[in-house]
Amino acid sequence: MNRCWIKNSQGKQWLTIPVITSGVFGQKIAEAKIDYKTDWVPTHLRTLEINYKKAPYFKQYFPFIKKILEQRIESLAELNIKLIKKISDLFGLKTKFVVGSSLNVSGQATDLLINMVKAVGGDAYLCGGGAGEYQEDEKFSKNDLKLIYQNFQHPVYKQLFGEFIPGLSVIDYLFNVGSKL
């Protein structure tokens, strides 16, 4: 939620947004506040510039990232939402976003997921590949919900600095390929 992989000349590098946590395991992302005690924004922007300035679409997409990061948004959730919505717009994705905390549902782990799907009137849950390690799949069918594993196949695209590295931030794709899907 507060970090992503980018590519540099040495391989992969984390970009991490420092957060102030409550120290309690399971803190909600909505409760995480961004820590501005360190001057991380200029450092992150400079890191992106150093590593992507030669990418074909850097000049086109860097300004929106810079503008959002320089807003000094207090909440990590709010920052993520702004970035996700802007990137979705750039790709021309038309979807309705619902913030989970607005659904007024309760539960833990799989039960929470089921309650969220039901709250929005859904009949299926699309989960990531690693979800099988922690969710209880049988609960979905017991609640008349389809469980769909996304089985994502990473597309290969031209990146800077040699061979392709999968699993990087969408920022890598935007700077190297643009917003065409």
C-alpha cells in the first residue's frame, strides 16, 4: 500500500512512502498517515527522473505524478485513491470505485470480503494469485458467490536498462509504453 517497485540500471528498486502507524498489527490503510518528517517527495521525484527521463513517455506522464505527490496529502488511502483514479482515467478505464470503509460492513479476512461483495450487489469475487494462502475459498460458494482467480499473465514490454523485469509499478509501463493497452 505504501511502496512499489521501479526499475533502475541495477534492477529493481523500492519506492516507499513513509507512514506513521499506530503500531497495532492490522491497522487499516484508512488510518495510516503519511510521514512528512523526512523530505521524501523530492527524493522520490528525483529517483523517478534519474531512472526514467530517457523513457519515451516520461515527459508526458511525470507532471501528473509530481503534481499529486507535491500536494502533501495526509492520508495514505487518499493518496492511493487519487493515483489509482488518475491512472485509470489515463488508460480510459470506466469503472465505479467504492471505498471499502464506506460500505459499513464487518468481519475478518474471508468473511469481510464476502460481506463487501454482498454490500455492492456482486455475485463473484475476483482474487489475486496469492490469495489462496490466506482466504477460505469454500466460504464463497457457501454464500452463493463465485470465486474467480485472475491468473494474471504479465505482458512483456520494452523497458529501459536491459532485460524485462515483471511486477513493477504501473509507472514503469506508463513511462515506457504510454497509456495504450
